[in-house]
Amino acid sequence: MGPIQKEPKMEPEKGDCTDHSGIWDSPGHEKIKIFLWQILWNSIATKENLHKRVPHINQYCSFCPLTHESADHLLRFYPRASETWKLQTNQNFSHNRQSFQEWFRGNLKNVNVASHGIPWNVFFAFTLWHLWKRRNNWVFNKEKSGKERVV
Ligand SMILES: [Zn+2]
């Protein structure tokens, strides 16, 4: 694998003093960066977030009837997500006690080379993206992709 070409940086808006450098330094597609940005600002279209704007929308996970579908649930603790993390990275996040934002930011700053010679933060971002796309497939094409199918 050759050196990864850096894409032009998208800078956070002026006046925003938090450190998001982990996101903007990680190579990757723009759509993934935008996705990461939405996670950071908790604006991804999870059912919990949609419910805040449109109260009649059901805020529960499609598979765990008692749990709100938050980004944290969907991307970290949801059994299918933690299974994916475990399979792909051999890491068990289900006992992780960091807040979602700590977990998310910490992983995005980790540039150590993971398996396959890819920096951990890139691998992490792509796995989040994969989990989100898989979730959207379930939600929007339920009849096409069987519930039990693992992409
Ligand atoms: Zn769930």
C-alpha cells in the first residue's frame, strides 16, 4: 500500500474552538468525513434524533425494542455492532465505559497502524460507515436484505 494521498482539508467553521483535528487529518472519502462530522454533532438520522424533531417517530431500535436508537447504541453497543467490532478488530467494546464522544474522538486520534497496514483511525471510520450503511439497508430495504444477513 503506497502513501495515502491527503485530500484538501475541510476546516471547522470559525468560532468553533473544539479540537476536531482527528477527523480532518484522517484520509478518507468526503462522504465519510461528513458522516463523522454528523456523528460528532449528534446530527445523524438515528431514530432517537428524528424523534426529537418529529415526536411521533418511534425512537426505538428496530431490533432492541427497549433501547433508543442513538448513535452510541447503533455504532458501539448494539449487539450486531459489537459483534462486528469484535470480528474485525478483535476488540470488545461492550464493556467500554467511556462516553460515546470520548470513545469516538479517542479512536479517531489513534493513528497507530492496525491490522492490514491501515492506520487505526481510518479502519475505525470505515467500520462506522459500514455499520451505518448496513443499518440503512435494513431500515430502507427490509424486504430485500433478510434481517439476519450480515454484509
Ligand atoms: Zn438495538
